[in-house]
Amino acid sequence: MSLHRRLGGEAGIAALVDDLSARVKVDPIMGPYFRDVDEAALNRHRAMFLSAFLGGPESYTGKTLPEAHHPFRLSDREFDAFLRVMRETLDHSTVSFLDRRRILRSLERLRTDVVSRGVTVGPGAPSFGGPHDSV
Ligand code: HEM
């Protein structure tokens, strides 16, 4: 059985994403980024993306991860906060220990797509030297 099926298919994944979003909203590091975002649309996008990523039947049709995130110039600190919130979400779910570990490892591989390392975003944005740049 695929991981997607073990998580309860689309419905199970949507429930996980709802819980994740509730936790993200009140997280001191992540919360502020989501203040002005249409939550329902974002939940659908994320569920669709996660479902495709975890081997489900849907294919993802939203922005690429770099397109969606580079404007925010996120650092490892924000990405680590995301993994922590995701871990808390999984710890409160019925997902097995092995699957939790698989999911967190898969998400870790997306770090380079989400974190900005010296990219230029829009006119006037510094191309390097921000607090988020790696050495
Ligand atoms: C592996 C980690 C992550 C995944 C899989 C992920 C996934 C996504 C997806 C699929 C979207 C929707 C893109 C679209 O609109 O088409 C999105 C948007 C967004 N993400 Fe993430 N995300 C991750 C990490 C983060 C982190 C660490 C932050 C900030 C702390 C963040 C902040 C945002 C914000 C603010 C948006 C809204 C963009 C907009 O509406 O323009 N994400 N994310």
C-alpha cells in the first residue's frame, strides 16, 4: 500500500493539512507570513502538492515551490520551524512512526526549493548579503 493510501488518501491528507495550517497560524516564526493569505486556497494547494509529492493520483498545478516562496526570502530558521510544526502535527495524528520519519525526510529534501540563498526577487531587491544567505 502506498504512503498516500496509508495516510487515508485525499481526505486523510486534507485533515493533516488542516491541522498543520492551524498550528502554522499560531507559530511565532511562521504565523506572521500567513496573516494576509487566503487560507482555504492555500490549504487546497498544499494538500494537492503534498498528495502529489507523496505518490497520490493528483498532479500539482500551482506555482513551483521556488516561485511561491522566494519572494519571502525565507531562511533555514523558517524552514526548521516548518519541519517542527509538521512533526508536531504528525505526532498528534495516527500516522505510524516509520511513515512520520519518511514524510519528514522527504520534506527535508525540499529545503533548497523553499529557502532563498542570495536570489534576486523583483526590482531593488538585494541579490546577496541579506540575513538569510548561507556562507
Ligand atoms: C517543505 C516545506 C513547504 C512546502 C511543501 C510548502 C508548500 C507550499 C505550497 C504548495 C504553496 C502554494 C503555492 C501556490 O500558491 O500555488 C505555498 C505557499 C506559501 N508558503 Fe509554503 N511550503 C513550505 C514551506 C514554507 C515555509 C517554511 C514558509 C514560511 C515560514 C512558507 C510560507 C508560504 C506562504 C506565505 C505561502 C503563500 C504564498 C502566496 O500566497 O503568494 N512555506 N507553500
